Amino acid sequence: MMLGRGGMALASALALSACVGGVVPPSTSGSGPAGGASRPTTRSAGPVRQPTRATPLPPVPSTPVAEAVTAATAGIVAGPPIATLPITDDGAQRALAAFRISCPSLVRRTDPTGLTRGADWKPACDAAARGSDARTFFTRWFETVQVGDGKAFATGYFIPEIAGSRTHRAGYAPIYARPNDLVDVDLGQFSTDLKGKKIRGRVEGANFVPYYDRTMIEEGALSGKARILGYAVDPVELFFLQVQGSGLVRMADGEVLRIGYDSQNGRDYTGIGKLMLDRGLIGRGEASMQGIVAWLHAHPDEGRAIMRENKSYVFFRVLDGPPLGAMGLPVSDQATVAADVRFVPLGAPVFLSMDRTDATGLWVAQDTGGAIKGTNRFDTFWGAGDEARAIAGGMSARGTAFLLLPTGTLARLGSRPGVARP
């Protein structure tokens, strides 16, 4: 998610876009850090919270379009009446509060799904500003739509907290700001065929070349090129904080540094969880965030090599406020969900009916993620703390998704050329 991560990297435990917070750092050799100072630690990572199973609502029969690139081309059908959905009062209130936050951007945005226009959202946003009973609000101003076959997959993300230091000691990992030689290139400026495509790299002589990968950076390639915001006591924690894209760094003196995504080195992201499964290093029952972190700590040399197979590297900036999602607006615990903006309008409510109760409910799409791609793919946001880590670290839910659109949208789209309606 992306919590200002340009999408906070969000994904399943197998793709490892669920990050670690508060794990016990591995011990160092010898008698401890230089100078005999105590090494700060964070809380031990708790176990994955076991879910309460549920039976999802069945999807509406439909004929989805193969290889669709937007919701409008994927095929849309009317979903069930909102009044029939098992929306709790607390869930509706959280979603309404999140929707209010989204409204100023929602009414101005160009919706790449092909389903809505900014003006479509204005009546609902006006009503949200006036205040009303939350469940009544959604029933009055929205109708449900199923995109494609409606079959949803949801994972979870949270704000990790790691142990940090202002000064470097043996085994600590630097937390880098954006390097001064990192260059973003909008390829659409060079060819209309490349519109919307961007790359990152650096200039070397007269050539534009790929930016340093994770191994090069960890071996010192950024010396003199990037400001160091602080140091992570545990490199494994920093790796997963990069995957999450945002987090808290608690210094030895108790000061907390809030950092968020500022850029990335342009290299492809590789989910190490799948690599570990494919190689038989962990079993399916160990593929949660907590299980993967435990293996990396138990096998430091092999773990370092595996983490370096993910060449992607994230750079941070210091935040002076709450974490922000892809809309540039604050995200909300247990209400924000990350989605693919080609299939879900950013700012729109979504009802997820999943095979576990904690993922089931009303959410608002306020974020995106590098691994959150495709129809009905979601990443649920749980905030910070032990409970958030326990839920998000093992979140893997399947079920049905219904997108909430302003009342009348289906009728308008029904007569619009080019919109698939099975």
C-alpha cells in the first residue's frame, strides 16, 4: 500500500508485500556494539492471528472479458442491493469517515476505469459532508456493481515499527533519502506509443543507465550520493519496511522518526516469499510474514543473499504528519484498501465478502500498490501496532467483491458504447 509509497508496496505473504515490524534483531558477534553501548531492540514479532472463517456471498453470474485492461472493458453487472449486505454499524462509520476524506480528490479526478466522472460523485460527497447515519448514507447514495467475475483476493498491510539509531554501528543498515543522481524519465515525452510509461536510472558519461541495484547499494554505491536519515538496527526489518513503503523508526532515546516512500531505484520487484517456497526453504504453513522473517533471522547469510535477489530498493523522506495513500490523503485503519486504479475508482467504496470475517466489510479504495494489479485484487490496511501486524502479516482472503458506485451509474453506462455489460 501504498502509504505514500508511490503505492505502498502491498501484496500477499508469498509476494511479501506485507512487512515486518518489531522483530528481535539478530545478535552481533563479540561483546556488542562499539563503545559497549546497549543495542536497542523492538518487540518480538507476535504470531499470525488465526482468522474466523466465513462463507462469502456468491458472485453474480457473468461473462467476463478476457485480458481486460479497465473495469469498463472487463464487464460489469449489477450487484445485490446494499441494504442486503452484512455491513456493520462500525464498519459503515469507518468507511463514511474515509469516504469524506476522499471526496475533495474524488470529484476532481479523471477515473481511468471508464466507469465514473468526477461530477457523478458530487451528490454523495455533498451528502457525506452534511452528516447522516452511515448505513443509511450508503444505501441512499450508492448501488453495487460487480466487475468481471467478482472473484476477489485480499491481503493486508500495516505500518511497521523498527528499532533505529542516529549513529552507525556494526551491523546497522542505513536508511537512505532519495539519491541526488537518481533520474526519472517520462518516456511519453519521447513517443506517444510510450505514453504513461516511466523509467528511473542515472547518467554515466553520455549514457543513461539502470540505477544501482540492492546489492550495489548495500555495498556502498550511494556514498556521497544520498543523505542518511538514520540507521536500522536490523537489516531484515529495513528490508520489509521498504516493502511496506512507510513506517516508524524508534531511536534508542525513545524518539520516533516517521518515514515514508520518496522514490525507488527503478529495478523490478521480486517477492522473496515465493522464491523461498519454490526452493523448499519454507513450507506453506510458514509462508506468513512472521514465518519468513524467522527463517531469515535463523539463516543470516542465506537470507541476505535471498533479499538481494529483490533488486528493488526504496528511498524515504521524513514525514511530519499521518501516513498518506496514493491520493495524497491520510489513510484510515480498517477502512482503507489498496486497489488497481484501472478497475476501481480511487476513492470509491468497495464491499468485500470474504472467507474470513476480519477482511469482510466496507472499505474505501484510497491506496495502490506495485503488487496490487488486476480485477478484484485488494490489500487491506490495518494501521500500526501489535494487532495490526498480527492480522496483516497473515492476511490471505478469497471471496467476492462488489464496487459501490453513485446511484444511476449502471443506467448511464448501459447506453454507453464500448462498455461491456454481460
